[in-house]
Amino acid sequence: MSTGATSPSTSSTLVGLIWPSRDDARFAALRAIVLMAVGTALLTLSAKIQVPLPYVPMTLQTLVVLIIGTSYGWRLGGATVGLYLLQGAMGIPVFAGPTAGIGYMMGPTGGFLFGFLAAAVVMGFMAERGWDRSLLRVIVMMSLGHALVFVFGLAQLSLVMPFAKAWTVGAAPFVAATVVKTALAVALMQAAWSVTCRSERSQ
């Protein structure tokens, strides 16, 4: 039987505050399905908005991954990115490249995909502990999230080429864009919390 109570673990995130969960299994399942569907759709769309570069295209995916992890929390955020990776593993064309499948994920640039999952989980874990509500901590969070993506990406890329070249093609061209996306992620989270808190106070 539903009590209508909000779960503390979900209300501690931005999405948990905007759309609280309830002690109702069917409602919780429907809520998770909707949020995961929205998240994977955004990840797919952000993968297709890209600037083609050799080896690794420049996309908006890292921005979306960080926002999903931070606003969803580590469980739902991780599950959402995990579902996105599963879709790609099944051959659904959701990635930035023209192909998908296990082979693509195990290829030179696949590490960045696994970095998405790690970043979403870590961002969600930190957000649930209040790191998303302080400007300085949000900056640290988003920087760490981007760093995780690059660590995983460069690790797999360096399996097929020297690390120096992996850095040249897999990280160096993205430094300026990463700074911009980090700043944008910080601004979006700060604005979202500001609007949400004002809305809560006005009720």
C-alpha cells in the first residue's frame, strides 16, 4: 500500500525533489522507466550533435552524462547510462559513430563509453551527498566527471597506440570544449537548483 511518502534517497537529488518517488512499486517502476527513457534519448541525441574529428568525434554527450548523473543520483543515473550502453551493445545506432555493437564498444574509442558509466555513478553518488548544491563543489564534481571519462577513454585508446598519440587525438583537441561544457554543466545545475528551491518556497 502506498504511503505517499517521499524517499530520502531520491529527494536528495534534483530529480527526486522535482518528481519525488513514493513507496509504491508500480509508481516507482513507471517513474524509473520514464526517466531512463528520457535520459537515453538525450544521450542518443547528444551523440548525433557532433564535430567530426579523427578517432574521437566531439559531441555533447559528456555534458548530458554529467547532468544525468548529478540530477538522477547514482542508482538511476548509472542504470540510465547502463541502458544506453546496452542499447548500443545490441546494435541500436545510439553512439556517435556510424555503427554500434560489442565490437564498437571494444574498439579504440569504446573506453569513453565506459567512462560515461563511471562518471554518472560517481556524479550521482556525490550529488546525493549535497555536492551539487554548492558552486565550488559543483565545479569540482563536473571537473572530476570529465576527468573520469578521459581516464577510461585514454586507457582503452592507448591499447592500440602510444599514450602520447592517444593524448594527442583523444584529449588535447577537447580541452577547450571540456572547459566550456564543464562551465555549462555547472551553470545548468546552479540554475536548476535555484529555480527549484524558489518554487518550493513559494508553495
